[in-house]
Amino acid sequence: MKQTILVVNCGSSSLKLALFDENENKLASATAERLNEKDAFAEIDGDNRTVALLTGANHKQALQTLVSTLRERQLMPAIPASIGHRVVHGGETFREAVLIDSKVMGAINDCAGLAPLHNPEAIAGIEASREQFPDTPQIAVFDTAYHQTLAPRAYLYALPEAYYRDWSVRRYGFHGISHFFMANEAARRLGKTPATTSIISAHLGNGCSITAIKDGLSVDTSMGLTPLEGLVMGTRSGDVDPGLFGYLASRGMPLNEVHEVLNHKSGLLGISGQTNDMRSLCNLADNGHKPSALAIEIFCFRLAKYVGAMMASLSQLDALVFTGGIGENSSRVREKTLSHLRLLGFYIDADMNEHHGRDSDGRIEHTDSHFPVLVIPTNEELVIAREAARLTTIF
């Protein structure tokens, strides 16, 4: 079998694997969900056979099981040539992907307080991979690294300076791997180079963020110190008045409960009272469920406001780009969002939008639109594989 790169993406309760060859072809992928719970399960994508996981399996056990299963089904070699890991938070320490050693592991752990739901699990995945493949180079690719080009005016909060100096309180931004892919792929589709292309990239999934990209570099973004800031998301509130924390505390709500509500019980789920899935919300709204319709309206209105805000960071705009599960697949969200932006000159072609731009190289704007509007599927796994290949020079 050809030399391959294994991509490992550890979420708070999930593990995703993808295997690429030297020609950037995806050879296989696998997923484990509900880890550390009694109903944990796993599957090899495109294979109807089940993959048995131990009850309450953790990330290490899931990795071992999935790797063993991929080998048994002759979908991966005994030892991959390189392994790339997605790490959510790299703080100000990491501006690019790095080869993992003990110093890097320590720095990732130091950032765990800024991403308590994600960095510890990334560490667990790295440790499990190093144990299983002790001689294979391992690379960390950070969601925050792409946003390290933000200027102080974009990343500093209007707080006492000591909070930044002593406690690293600042806007870091997330989904950087996806936004980086958008910067390059949008430039390619527009017939330009990334260094001469400026776009607004809207990554819309269960987590949502929007980034202003000027000449290929991130110059502003919606997520902040944590992934809670910014747009309305699946279960996250996005922006709220900071005074809310004191008000809820005065009503007897402890801090940990406020954190739980804003991260896991708000957003589309909180407004609708039903679900955080956009497809289900659209079906409910079509059947007269007013809270679901309102959730969609709020989601799109807040997104439109952020598109306008991101234009303040750019001197030109080559395209507005939609990506992520919602951005790629919800024609309703794109149409509703752009309906709020006609004053800025955004107009959508209804037919191309309904087909998600698949017959028009991603383009969905009307001929009257002042700016191109694109729908581009994201590919974070490919970015990680490319970075792993670049740092280990194996291909």
C-alpha cells in the first residue's frame, strides 16, 4: 500500500479518523461518537458492518478499535507515514502547524484552560496515537493559528490591559483550519492567488463563525476568547450582554450552570425549544411551529449583521463564501441572510442557490449582485493532511 497520512480529530465526545494517500485521495474514514457514555458507538464510513466499542469507551479505546478495524478491512497500512492532529486551541504560542514533542505537548496542555472541552481530548488522542505508533511523526494543526495575524485592534477587548498581559484574555478565533481552506479554495475558483484575494468566510454548522480574510490573511473574526462569542449557533448563544451573567447570578443561578446554559442549551435549540438541527427546524417552521421559524430568523439576521461588520475590516471584497453543514446545504439560510444585505449590494440567484451552486462552480449570486457569493464545501481533514505532509516531507 502507498504511503499514507492519518488525520485524527478528537472532539469532546467524538473521534474522527481520515486516511489520505500522497495524491490527496481520501482512502478511508471512520467515526466514534458518544465516547465516555454507555451508548458509545463507531462506524467505518461507507461500510454497513458495525464496529463494536466497549461500553463507555474513551478516546484511546476508540482509536485502538478504529485503527484495528481499518487494518482488518485492509483500508490502511500497518503504520501510516505521518499523523496529523486537529487541536482547537494553541493560544498565542502557535502561529502554524508544528511537529509534536514534549515541549509542544506541554504548551497544548497550558492552553487547556482556554478550551476545557477540547484540548484535553486532543491530548488524549495524541498520547494514544504516540503509544500506538511510537516511531511515526505526529503533527498538531491548530484551529486558532490562522487567526494569529489579527491586529491588536481586532483581538483586544476593552478591558484593563493587565487581563491580557497576565491572563491572556483576548480574542483568539476558531475554525481557522476551515477558514484557511476557504481563503485558498475561493481564490482558486475566482482565478486569483490567495495573496491577492479578500473574502468573508462564513463557517456555519453546529458551531458557527465568520472571518474577514484580507489578501489571504485573517484580519477579523467572530469567535473570541472561547468559541462561545459571535454568531448564534446550534446550542451556543453567541453574543449576549455581559451583564446577563450578573443578572442570572442575582436570580440564584451558579456560574457553572450559566456556562452550561449558554454553551449547551441556547442558540437554535434554546430559541426553538426543539432541536439544534437546521433541517429539522425548517421542517418544523414549514408546519407552523413559530419558535422554530423565529430561531431561523434570528440566526440569519445575526449572521447578516456580522457580514456587514466584517466589511469594515476589508478594503475590497472578492466574495462572500458559505461553508459548513448549514452554509453548504441550507438554501433557506443563505437566501434569508442575503435578503438583509441588499443595501450593500448582495443579490442571490434563486435557482443557483437552490442547487447549492453545484452546477455553477459554487456561484449563487444574481447578475445584479455587486459581489460574488460562493458555496464551497470545507475540507479541514485535507488541510491537516497537507500540513502533516509538509512538515514531515514524506511525499
